[in-house]
Amino acid sequence: MDKARIAVLVSGGGTNLQALIDAQAGGRLRSGELVLVLSNNPEAYALTRASQAGIETLTLTKKGCGSQEAFEDAVLAALDARRIDLIVLAGFMSILSARFVSHYVNRIINVHPALIPSFCGKGFYGLKVHEAALAYGVKVTGATVHYVNEIPDGGRIILQKAVDVLPGDTPEILQRRVMEQAEWVLLPEAAELVSSEILKEREYRQ
Ligand code: GAR
């Protein structure tokens, strides 16, 4: 069967990438195929996870390319060369420009570790999101998968799931609970949903 070709962009540990790999192995990601894992951090453990799963890896850095613009051009060229249909940002810690995003309208999705529009936008990433949620004293947080547009964390919401904040939570404990109960569930579901939409659109056009 024809599948949507997926590139996963990562920067760190890659537990969300692992959830996608597991979903593919378990048949929950059927309409899409993980064909490339691209990191902007050569040290990212996500690269090891990808290699272990037999997925092609590529590292490109802003420093190595000389500028954000040159970095984005190199990423676009790598995606074009592999005929990528869908880009999944899974812990990718670089904000993509409006120019980049315009090449993949409704074809980039991101997982964010909070219930957007809370604790999102510039400066809210990784553990900082959970630190902010605990400092505010919210009793419920969660995760969101959304389309990526030119506004950081501003694109249309695809899936969202709430997670309780419990007494005694540290940012690390809360981060882990949000990952386990929400991110690792939602991201593969959303990747399947958008991949199946891509296939339907393709069929319609033929
Ligand atoms: C995840 O919690 C992800 O939602 C978050 O970074 C972590 C990456 O973990 N992303 C952002 O904050 C983006 N704004 P992982 O590398 O283990 O998937």
C-alpha cells in the first residue's frame, strides 16, 4: 500500500520518536512510513533510536550551515530529495520561519507538552513548560498536537489530552506523566490521522 512519507525532526532524547517507531511496529501507524529522522543536535539520543530502528538519520546544524536561513534551506533540500509528505516535530527545539512553513502548509505537526493556549509560544519548551505550569499552580495540564504555522504553537489543534497535576509534583515528575499519559499516545494517533488524510487527498486528485 502507498504510504505518506514522514520525516521526524528531533533535538534530544527522542521518546516521542520512540512512540512513533513503536506505533509503526505495532501497526498503529499504518498510513505513514518513517523514512527520515533529522536532528539539529549531533548528540541527540533520538539519532541512536532511529538507527536502531533502521531509519535513515541526518544531522544539520545552524552553526554548520552558517545561518538559520541556510539551515532551513538545507533541511528543505533534504526533505525534497526524499519526497517527504509530512514533517513531525518531536521535541525539535528550533522555531521554523514563516518561509519554511509556507513550503509545507498543513504538512507539519508538533507535539507540545501543555494544553495550548496555556504555557506555549516562544520560550516555552521542554521542562520550562512544566516549571511554568507548577509555578502557576494549575491542577490540570496535558499535551497538544497541532499543525505548525508561522506563529510558535499557534497552528490549528489536532488532538489534546488533559493530565492531572498531583501534590508533590516536580517539573521532572510532571513531564514524565504528561509524556506517558498524553504525548506518547497523541503523537502517533495524530501522525496516523494526518497521514491518512494525505493518502485520501492523493486518491481524490488521481
Ligand atoms: C517533549 O516533552 C515535547 O513535547 C517537548 O520536548 C520534549 C521532547 O522529549 N517539546 C517542546 O517543548 C516543543 N515546544 P523527547 O525528545 O523525549 O521526545
